[in-house]
Amino acid sequence: MRFIETELAGAFVVELERRQDDRGFFARSFCRDEFEAHGLRPLVAQSNLSFTAKSGTVRGMHFQFPPSTESKLVRCVRGAVWDIIVDLRPESPTYLSHVAIELDEESLRAIYVPERFAHGHQTLRDDSLLSYQMGAPYTPNNEGGLRYDDPALGLTWPLPVTEISEKDLSFPSYSSIEQSLRDRMANLDTDAVDEAGKHGQ
């Protein structure tokens, strides 16, 4: 695998190194030792699949609060998506900055999303399928989210939004929860639920 660090510290694009022949190819998609060598958390506590039927659909922007923060390794195995991550670590010099990347079935590259990042994507093709490897199990009491069109995030989506869930539309604005979000993301020992955490993935 090839690990390419983004401008957000700890967030990596992970590309496959294929061994190809007349039959097709073989490639390693995960290796604990290689992840550890790059300072990444190699734990896989949960694996998920996300299928989306219609292009233009947006899912996001999702995260979990401490102590249930989760890393993610996200790969598109069918179709294509525009994937966006946002740094929500208050101590980070890139706090509230984002990175966007296209994930598709041709490249099969993945993005490693560190803990305390928001994540979302828009499907670029019908019938797109994502594979998630999660560093922590889903914890409803500590889930949170921000709106995909929040001006504080400044996200750009390549297609008109065709579908988005009512739950994702109900996320609070960043300005309304800024201090509580900062406080909860900075305090890695708390599991209190406040307004920001009442909205789910």
C-alpha cells in the first residue's frame, strides 16, 4: 500500500499496490503493521457497507464525540463518490479545515479518517457502494453531525443534491454549538450528551 498524507495531519489517502496478471490483480487493502508504521490506529472494531441508489445523494457530516471517537478507513468498491472530511480537533492548526477526494471503483483507493473528524460523501454515480472499517463501534449516545451546507464549513459538492435524509438535515449549525463542540472534542474523557450530540448519523 502507498500512504499519502493530506494537509490535515493524520489523514491519509491509501492507494493499492496491485500485482496484476492475465487473471486480474491481487492487492493488500489493510495491514496492521503498515498502518502502525505510519502512526495510524490499526484497530478494526466494526465493518460497514453503505449502498446509495441515486447519484447526487449526500450523507453527512457525521462524527462521534469522545470517549467514542472513531477512526475510519473508507473505500468505494462500486460506483464513485466525492468524499469529504473535516478536522474537528480544537487543538489542531487545521481546525475546521477540510479535504475532499474522489473515491471510485477503478482506483479502489481509500481515505483514512482520524478520530475527531467529521465525514460525509456525495454519490457521483448511481448504485454506489462504500466499505467502512471503523476503529470503534457505533455509539448512539455520542453521535453528532453538522449540516452538509453549513457556511462555517465551506464545503463544495460537485453535483446538485438530489437526496439527503431528514436526520442529516436536522443537524445544528456550527455557530449554534461551536463552544460545546470545541469543549467536548477537547475533553477526551467526557461522555456527556449535549445539544450537539443529540443529532445522529
